Amino acid sequence: MARSFWLMKSEPDVYSIDDLAADEGQTTCWDGVRNYQARNFMRDSMKVGDQVLFYHSNADPSGVAGIASIAAQAYADPTAFDKKDKHYDAKSDPDNPAWMMVDVKFVKRFSKVIPLSELKTYSQLDGMELLRRGSRLSVQPVEKSHFDFIVKLGAKRPKS
DNA sequence: GCCAACGTTGGC
DNA sequence: GCCAACGTTGGC
């Protein structure tokens, strides 16, 4: 199957693309997802090598901060089994895990975040899930044409 | 900090 | 199965 494209949201106050670039191996496990749609995308459709737009949410400004890739296919999210963890979920059984995560690897940081407000101005991005009114999905598929367009925008960013 | 939009839970 | 109440997300 061909490579797929995704967008994954993170609050930079919690975990930013700079944190990813600084982590050991420039790789992290994407734990804490507790939404079934988002989980299904990670569990059923993400493959090693898939490309990811790294999105900063609840930020100033919110927007696409760079590119990452999928480094490991979905496996059980251990934070669901940890009673002390914020994301603990009694419904997740280690023998039949309810929640899964993938590994995400740093690829590139845009010199400047592409703000959501700017993305909304491009007709080339019409229909993108991120731009749908009321869209909250933290892991979402992206069409190749939309992905390519945003990567080009990112490459053209002037240095801030 | 506000609040609209959405997902989940639980009573019935 | 309906739907009100509640909790969360995330832009602004």
C-alpha cells in the first residue's frame, strides 16, 4: 500500500516539535490518545514511513510547525494501565488493550509555524479536516495534495 | 478565560 | 435507543 499522510496535534506547552527534535533518537511514543476515531487511524491505517504534519494546538499561533514520520506501527499504550497516570483507563486490559500508540520521528521543523488563520485562506486546502468547523480530531488523515501544498508553504517560510 | 462544538456517560 | 448532563478540545 502507498504511503499515507496524517496530521497530529500536540500542545507545544506540553510537547512541541522542538521537544521531538531534542528527544533521544528524535523519536517519541504518541501516548495519551483517548479518542476512538484517532485510535482507529493509528491502529488500523498508520504504517512505518507515513508522513505527518506536526500541528501545534492551543498555541500562539496555532498551526503546522513541521514534519514528522511514523517510526513504529501501533502497539499498546502503557499509560492506560498505570493508575497514577493522567490517562489511566480501567477499561483497557493489558491482554486486550483499548488504547494504542505509534512512534513518531522528527523530520523537519519549519523555520516559522504556518498559522491556522493562514491555512484557512488557501482554496487549495478546501475540504481539509483540520479546517472543518468544530473539528477536534487530534489524529487525522490528510490528502496528499494538501500535504504537499503545506510542505511547500513551509519550505518557503522566511526566517523569523 | 470564554464558549461553541463535540464525544461520552448514564438514567430512563 | 433517546437524550440530557457532563467533560474535553481548542480557537479566539
